[in-house]
Amino acid sequence: MSNSNFLPMPDDNGFFGEYGGQQLPPELKAIMDGINDAYLEIKDTDDFKNELADLLTHFVGRPSPVYHAKNLSEKCGGAQIYLKREDLNHTGAHKINHCLGEALLAKHMGKTKVLAETGAGQHGVALATACSLVGIKCEVHMGEVDIEKEHPNVIRMKILGADLIPVSRGTRTLKDAVDSAFEAYLQDPVNSLYAIGSVVGPHPFPMMVRDFQSIVGTEARAQFLEMEDVLPDYLIACVGGGSNAIGLFTAFLDDDNVQMIGVEPSGKGLDTPDHAATMSKGSPGVIHGFSCYLLQDSEGEPLPVYSIASGLDYPGVGPQHCYLKDIERVQYESATDKECLDAFMDLSLHEGIIPALESAHAVAHAMKLAATLDKDKRILINLSGRGDKDIDFVAKRLNLE
């Protein structure tokens, strides 16, 4: 597959094929253009690159290792399973990669406050961490359902100095937290920056978050070649908005022999309304200032969505993922709540690694796929986060207490 399929991506107007862009009123478009200009101005400067690289190394602990999960591979009885251990990053997930970049951008732009939404709390914790580091006020909007479910991360955000804003509207989950944070941002866009937590939203955020997350795949590609002298046959990552997946996939897009699979939450089943499988069941639409595949009603309004994993229950998806689906470069599958919980326990019991519920969706599909493949095949999972935040919820769900 030639580079021409992927570069430049996005175009100057922020589109990945027909997806993305800025579906915004003129005054808000001007604000987003200012963010884009500031990002393009600093992203390749030595000062910015060196400061970010230093923090990623000495603060986050990069590079995160690639680990051969031999016990899990043996249990599945087929392909060899490897994990890119983003769960070992400071704050416990991949989110810190782009949060540091966004916080440094806010500092460069002279902003005094950063606002954000969070679902599982990992983006909120990472952003609160980054803001405390650079000395900028942080405000995080979080749905009441997720606040109750992700109590450990709520406490972490408060300890780190973030102002936590509970969101009681709608389904009281991630989509509603995005609405709330964006409205708060519009009250003072001059002094604040909205730090979107995934590869979603209006341009330049899908591009910017992808760029910051691409270190995951860049590292993994080099590490895997050094370990095995070949590239993996498959890459697998969970997809809600899609930041950890695009972070892994980007470095491999031109490697024709590497198959890529994004795993969405099918919740209680694709034949029920209780899922968030946007790629499987959605259609092109507009949400939060950009166009993408969307779970929507007949009026184009986003449908309520559900997942056992708070970080995946979003009715839209990153525009680059939509483009990669359409050109059939990435395959999108799904995993149910039950499959997710089974994988959560299997990885914990057989490898001593407790994954985030989000990441467990990817593990679930990888285990299913591995069993169908020969032993010489290799699957690399982006283990995007650790499961400390989920253990109380899982304990109640599985009656472990």
C-alpha cells in the first residue's frame, strides 16, 4: 500500500476522506483555527520537541515495554500474543502521551485554564497530572454514572488539584460530559483551552491527539523488530473515540502484511440498544463539530450508548478510523461485556496483569483470534490502560467480594 493513501492526512481543512473537518459556526471555527495555527507553529520546534521528549522519558517512563504473554498464548492454543504495555505509563494509561502535549500547548498559548471531559477518568487523571506539572488550572467534566463507577480516578483527580464538575444531564456518561465541557469552554475560549481526550472533535484535535499518541506505534514497531526480527501479523486495540488504536496503527499503515483490528464494545449485544459499536451499527453523521460514523436516530441526533467500559461509551468515533474503515485498511470488530470480563480475568490470572476494562475488549478479541491461528503467527495488543480503576466495579459484578 503506497504512502499516497495516507499522506497528507488530514487535508488542510481537517478532513480524512469525507470525515472530520470543522462543522462549526464561524466564530468557533476561528477559535479552532487559532489552536491549529499555534500547534503547527510549535510542534516541530526543537524547544517543544525536546521538552516533550524529556517529560515522556523521565516523567512518564517511556518507552513502555513490549511483553510476550506466553501463558495467555498457551491458554489460547494458537498465535503468540504480545502486549504493548501502556498500562505501565505514569497515571496508568496511554492518555498521558497527549495530555502532556496539550498542556504544553496551552502554556505556549498563554492559557490560564484547561478544560476536558472524561469517561473512565484516565484522561482526566492524566490531564490533571500534566496541568499540575506545568502550573495551569484544570477543570474536568464527568458524568455522574462514571463518577460513581470510577471512584478511584475521581479521588486521584481531586488530589491532583483538578476541579471536578459532575454532569447530571442525559445519560450522565461520556457524551454528556463532552457537551458540558465544551459549553464551559465557550464561555471563555480566550483564556482557556479545551483539551479533547481522544482523536475526535473538530480539526485540529483528531490530528493533534494522533500525533502525540503515534509514539506508541513508533516504539512498538522498533521494539517488535528487535525482539522477533519480523513485524507482528496483527495489531489489535480497543476503539471508543480511538486514540490508543490510532496511536498504535499509525506507524504500521504502510506495512501491507500487518493486519489491524479495532475492537468496539458490543455491550449486551449488537441486537440490543445497549452497545457502543459505532463502526458496526452507525452511519455517517455529525457530532461535536466533526463528521464521522455515528450511532444516531432518524433525526440525526446521537443515540444513547452503553458499555461496561466508561471510556468506550461514545456514539461517534475518530474521523481517521472512519476513513481507514472505508478503504478497508483496518477491520473493526466488537466484544461483549461478558467477553470483556472473561478477558479481564484471564489476563489477570494467567499473566498477573490487571487490564482496564477498555483494554480488555482488545484482549478478548485477540484471544478469540489467536485460537484460530497457527503458533507462528504474532498478535500485538495495545494494552492501553491498567485496571486499578475498575477493580471495585468488577468485584461487585463478579461477586468477588
